[in-house]
Amino acid sequence: RYFHFCKLPGRVMGIRLLRFTSVVILVLLLVAGALTALLPNIKDDKMPNLRREPKTQSQSALDSFTLIMQTYNRTDLLLKLLNHYQAIPHLHKVIVVWNNIGEKVPEEMWNSLGPHPVPVVFKVQTVNRMRNRLQNFPELETKAVLMMDDDTLVSAHDLAFAFSVWQQFPEHIVGFVPRKHISTPSGVYSYGSFELQNPGFGNGDQYSMVLIGAAFFHSGYLEDFQRQPEAVYALIDETQNCDDIAMNFLVAKRTGKPSGVFVKPVDIRNLEKDTNSGYSGMWHRAEHLLQRSYCVNKLVNIYDGMPLKYSNIMISQFGFPNYANHKNKM
Amino acid sequence: RYFHFCKLPGRVMGIRLLRFTSVVILVLLLVAGALTALLPNIKDDKMPNLRREPKTQSQSALDSFTLIMQTYNRTDLLLKLLNHYQAIPHLHKVIVVWNNIGEKVPEEMWNSLGPHPVPVVFKVQTVNRMRNRLQNFPELETKAVLMMDDDTLVSAHDLAFAFSVWQQFPEHIVGFVPRKHISTPSGVYSYGSFELQNPGFGNGDQYSMVLIGAAFFHSGYLEDFQRQPEAVYALIDETQNCDDIAMNFLVAKRTGKPSGVFVKPVDIRNLEKDTNSGYSGMWHRAEHLLQRSYCVNKLVNIYDGMPLKYSNIMISQFGFPNYANHKNKM
């Protein structure tokens, strides 16, 4: 039959060729199918989840930040806030500083309610200290830290904007809560907010600190903080207060400039009245503000001078929320 | 009498001594008086005016700025504005760019209404060109320039604050009028303000230019402007427009950053309706905005690329005018 192949008319040859090719293709498909079925099901954690690749895995250390949130006796608020903060754009990871000594972290519950957008690490503490949140955590991979109090809710819009501002002012504490110190003729300093007299440098008010309970700052400052005089730690431990004032002293001393840049928040809320725990936060203690003035004066002694500098720059987001929020009578 | 002097009783001697001393004093006073009357009346211009030493003589080139104001056909507004601007804190000198070709500068009237807080120089121009104000004037001694249109009134408070902001951002155009360009799918750019679509980088709007008709910038940029491609001058002369867009291109190209920093003015007014001249400014021409879009595209050709960058930073003064203008619900 093969010899006759060449002499047969085209149509007969075509049908035979077609039949042959079909058989070959069919056999190949069957083999492929068998091989696929036999491939092992790889459950390697390093394999990306192909359903939706988590954005954070690919975010570089420069374009993302780590949220550090210390918590004490307000786990309900913590979890409420974590639902919100875990989804903020450019968030790399959350570090929860667990000051509930002896109490189990809610890791099981957390995992049972996964998957989560970013990794959350619970750092169990051995002593309930205010300055626990200022450790140089090994889990910290990003250049930027966002530090939030466990009763403070700031909108994602505000945070995204403030993060972009921090990226333009990386050596400053960029945040939402400005405070100031003032001099008095006796040389004793006082701490406060706008209700205090303006420092008197031209018109308007000035601020000399931005509180770290709602702010972005460079993770390098956590490293710096480990190298401060012992008296600073003693002061913070004695008052269970003033870690934020100490950080502002550190940054101002380091940069020779105002420590903070104030970004005016559109939506910032204090949720402490929403807690079931009944615990209402350190700032309700009678001596809270007096302590902070006390801390300012102690830190001036420790650092042998007043490094804090004044600023009157208030930053808002152009065209947000109102697209014409810069309109004027011209 | 003299011999007896020693033997006379104390009182008699006292009276004689007193009489003698009185005569001597009187003679001395008369001589002094005569000398004072005879002293020449020195009218040396280098002698300081001891009645009130002008502050500006002692202001260093870093702590003060030069106002450059171009004027055409609105001398009434010019003089009104000069009364205001001549008294702004940290002003070193005023340079009036006189585009009223063939018309005498009001120097006589100006001098007759002196003394003035700062020197005002009238620079007579030979051709009425928009870019006359962008010359590198030899009278310019300060690092900072404040450029104002001759129909724009900005409060002293706004100017003092914006100057302090410029000192923190000296490589930027720090001013009160933000504008932007947008891309379109065709690659053709359009010029406008908030009524144009947001460029789409996250929330809110962005600006990519700050107009120089109400802004501070570094005097070095005037020097730079003299070294631009001929086509830039031709474009500005052809349109009698766009010198400010060209300056923003220059600064953006030079710094690789957004050219401007927008300071939100509290009180900015356009006085053009107040003029007796009936002249109402270039921006009322029908083709004004279309020309500016045209300029953006031409400049992209000339500079072989789009150097303008977006920013959404809006700066206001902390605690002014309202001492609690940063208060929030926390």
C-alpha cells in the first residue's frame, strides 16, 4: 500500500494523513492529561497564592511602613482598630506590643479569622511599660514606622497622605497631634497645646513636638532610642508617660531642626469611650499634664539644654476631601 | 586781700570761692555756646538719620527679599499697592518694571510723598514685554524675590508667613496660586486649575505649577532664565503670556522636583475692577487659557520632555488667624 501511496489521488492520501495525525494528537493529549494528574500538589509557603498575589510581599522596604501598636487592657478596641488598619495602603506588617502581662495574645482568634492582608505579630511583654513600644523590634523591615495608640482611629485617607508627606520629610516625626513647650521668665518650661500662650515668634501659634501616638517616623530612631542616657528610661518608667516627649527631644537633638511636621487630620477619632473594659487611658490621670511639664524640664537637664525647635507649618492635602479646598476670592 | 585770705573766717572765704567758681563756669558756658553755634551743619547722606534708623539698611541679603512688580496701564493700582507692599516686614527694596512705554515714571510724585520705608527703583522699559520682569536686575541684592502682579493684593501676614516658608524651601517657587497640567490619551497636555480632572495619583487633586505673579523664588532663577533656549523667549513674546509657565518648567527641570510649594492665602484680592484705567488684564482675553495649554505643549517640545512634577502639599499657618485652627474632635 505504501508504494501505491504516491500514485493514489490527493483526497485518499489526505484522509489517511488526517487519520494518522488525529491519532498522534489524541495520544499526546492523553499522555499530557495523565502527567498533569500525577503532578504533586505543592503546599510550600514560599509559593505565592496565585488566586490573589498579596501586594505586600512585593512592596519594598521604602514604599511601605510598619504599624506598631501598643495595647493595654483594651483588646476590644485593638481588634476593632486592627480590622481598619490592616487594610491601609502601603502597610507592610503590624507589630502589636502586648502589655497585658500574663494574658494570652488573641493569636488563635486572629488566625481563625484569616486570611489577613498583612502579617500581624504579637509581641508579648514581661513588664507593662510605656516604653515597650520603643524597642528596636527585629520584625521591623521597613524604613518607616507608623505608631498608633490603641484607642485612636485615623482614616485611611489621612494615613496615606501623611505617609506620602513623611516620604518627603523622612527625618521628621510626621503626625497628627501637635504640642508645644513654652519658656517662662523663671526659666522653667511648661508643656501644653493651643490653650497655652503662643511662643511669640511673629503671628499665630507654634508647635515644637508631634506626638508619636499617631505619627510616622524613621525606624532608625528606634535604634537611636536604645542609646539614650539611662536617666531617660528611668524618667519614662517613673512616670509611665513622656516617651513621646523623649522621642521629640531625640529627633530635635539629632537633626537640629523642629522634630515634627504636623499634618492636619481630616478624620481622627478617639475611641476610648467605646471600650468595654472601662479602662480610659493614661491621659485621664489628674497629674498627666503636670507630669509632662515635669518631663520637659527633666529632659532639658538630662540633655543639658532645650533642643526642641518651633514650627508653624501646617500641612493639608490639596483638593481633598473637597476638590476645590484651595479656592479663593481671586 | 590775698594774704588775708587764709586768715579770714570760713564763711567769707566760701563766698569768695563761690563767686569765683560761678564766674569761671559762666565764662566756660558762654564759650561752649559760641562754639556750638559756630559748628557747621553737616548734610552728609552717609550720616544715619538719628531720628529713626531705617531697619532695611541693616537687613542682610538672607533675611530679606526684593519685590519685583511689573506694571502696565494701571498706575493707580500700582501706587495703591506700593503703599501696602512698601511696609511688608523683611522687604529690602522694590523694583518696579515700568512697561508704560514713553510715559514718565511717577518718580517725582513718589519722592514728594517720602520718606519711604524702602528704596523703590523704577526700571523704564523700551518695549512692552511680559518677560521684562524676568531680567536679572543689577539692583537685586537679596537671595529672595517676591514677584507680584500689579493688581494683586496679598496681606502682610500671608507674605510674612510665605517668606518664612520659602526660607525652608529655597529651591522652590513658594506662592499663593497653584495650577496644573494634565495628560490626555493623545499625549497632548492641557493647562488648568481645579476645574480640570484630577491627575489621578491617589485621592484629591495635584498641582504642578505655582504662578509667579504672587510668589517667592530664588533670585538665582532670574539668572538661569537668561540662559534658556531662544524659542522660550520667542514663545513668551508671541503670546505675551506664559512667562510663569516657562519659569516653572525651568525650576522643575533644574531641581527634578515639583517646582512649587503652595501656601494657602488667608487674604488675597484682585483689585483690577478698582482701576480707573479701564484696563483689565491679560487673563480676560478670550484665548488666554487656550494659549497657556498651547504654551505647555510648546515648552515640552522645546525642553524635549515634560519636567513638571505633581504635588499635593498645601501649607497653612499653624494657629493663625485662628489660634486653634488645628483643633480636632479628639
